[in-house]
Amino acid sequence: MACVHAIVSGRVQRVGFRFHVLRVAQHLGVTGYVRNLPNGRQVEVWAEGEGEPLEELLAALRQGPPGARVEDVDVQWPAPTASYSRFQVKY
């Protein structure tokens, strides 16, 4: 089990980014959350799972959905918490 914490910057709000991440994460079988940050230019992702699916999720974060413009993805690999039973959008 591994964990990734990512802050995605750019045009990532109001373009379906969170729901793009939700679909990818559910497909990959990882748990955690995605949420908009209050500054209007960033999305936070916390995901836990096996290493390869997390790498695939990071690739999806760097690409984003149509309409998004990802400028930066700040990635950290903290210790997993095993606190999540599914992946969800937080509000």
C-alpha cells in the first residue's frame, strides 16, 4: 500500500477536473478524495492504493480532462493512513 498527495495547479476548476479524477480513481481501485482548494486555481488529491495504479492516476492528473490546463502537479508520498474505503469528491 502506498499513498500520494498531489496539488494540481492551473485551470483545474470549473472544467470537470474533480469528476475526471473520480472516474479514473474508481477505475484504478484506489481510495481517497479529490477537492477544489479555495484559491480557485488548485485541486487537492489524496489517494491510497498500490504503486502502479497511483502512478497511472498521476499521469491522469498531469493530463487532465478536455478544457483543463494543468500547469503544475506537486507530488508528495506520505505514509498511507488506510482511512478511506472508497474514492470520493469532497466539498
